[in-house]
Amino acid sequence: MNDIQDRIEAKMDLAPEHVALQLEHVNIYYGPKLAVSDVTMQIQKNKITAFIGPSGCGKTTVLRALNRMNDLIPGARVEGHVSYNGQNLYDDQVDPVQVRRNIGMVFQKPNPFPKSIYDNIAYGPRLLGVTKKAILDEIVERSLRGAALWDEVKNDLKKSGLALSGGQQQRLCIARTIAIEPDIILMDEPCSALDPISTQRIEELMRDLQSKYTIIIVTHNMSQARRVSDFCAFYGIRKDETEVGKEKRWGTLVEYGPTEKMFTNPDSAETRDYIAGRFG
């Protein structure tokens, strides 16, 4: 095993009650193509973990593997273990729908349903069998407060979610996610389409939410990763050019640890060069 993997595995010493997710030797394929190789890491509960790295390194692929979103892509498959509460999420008896209830996701572009603000939030609870209006009202208010949106929309709950600003739509999507009370929230570049003020609101919201949720975020913004995350995972690209005329490329986890250490004293020269903007 290489030195990088040895260093990462040596850090996998959290007590079980502090582990939100554990990945062990995870390989992800799209058809015959290896997309991500040999990812091993523990993700700590009630912390914000950022995935960073150049385009094509597999950070979003790993993120989507954490709640089995890659199942929706024909030919995608995962080797190794992704464990949640001691259960491998890829065991045959595990229901991917239940996985996504416990591990929610906020996408890069805000995607409100073409429904009212109220119905956007109530959608998930209704699917779970909640029908009483009083209970739905309480869930809607609690979720919108949790997403720091209640004061802005409380008098317009019948208004279409699509009529909100981009930043408000993203917070609406976060509220929709927390309405079904997941344990973990995945965020795939949630601020990439937002202006600086909206980005600041989302970052502040992430910090507010981490007391209740474990948050994992993919971001290309190094300043954002340093501002909001407690831990950082840097993914790099590996190449195999041994076959004439063919280049194989795949992503791999290069370094993982506390964010401040990674940005001030990384273990890997590759990490140092990426953070300094010398490639990627």
C-alpha cells in the first residue's frame, strides 16, 4: 500500500459513535471505466467536510455514492464498503430510498418543485405518510426557520417556489431536505450559481445546521472550503498511459484531515500545489 493511503488509514481511529460515514477501499466505475480508486476515510458526525480537487477527480462521484445517487446512472457500480451506522449501504437488503431519506442531498443548481413554497416543504413528509395539516404546518415552519428563510416567506407560503431569488431557492431546497429529518446532508457545489451575498447566507446556514446534521460539501472555491469546513478531503487525478494511443484517468483521495492543517501544512506536495493554484 502506498504512503498516502497508509497516512489516511492511520487516521481512521474515531470511536464508532463519532463516525457518520465510513468508506473502506471504495472503487467506483461507470461501465468498465474506473472513475475513482481506493477511497478510505471516516467522516465525523456534526462536522462539515469539504471535498476539493480539480475537475474530473471524482469528488462529486464520491459524494453521490454516499446516498446511492449513482444507482440512477446506468452501468455505475461501487466496490468496497460505504458504512452508515455500521451497515454497508450497498448490501442487497438495503433500500436506496431509505438511504436517501437518512442522507439528503442539495444539488448545484437550486431545483424547487413547480409548487408553492409550502408544498415544496410538505412534499417529503406527505410521502412519508404525514397528512394532518397541523403537523405539516409545524414541519414547514420548523424547516423554513432551520434554513433561515421563514421570516422572508412566512406571508407568502402559497407563492411558487420558482418565484424566489436564486439564493432563496437554494435555502428552500435545504429546507425541503431537512423537512424529512435526515442525519446527513450532502451539498454539491451549492453556491456555484449564487452571488456573494447569497453565498455568505448559505455558508452561515451550514454552520448553524452542523449542530444537528453532518454536512459534506463539494466545492471548487478554496476560500469557501477553508471558511466553512472542519475537515477537508483533496482528490487528485491519476493517469495510465502504458497503452499506446490510450490514456486512462481516474480520481483518488490524496489527502484527508483537519482543514486548517491542510491549508497551512499539507502532507502532500500535490495538495500544496493545488491549494496554491499551481494546477487545477
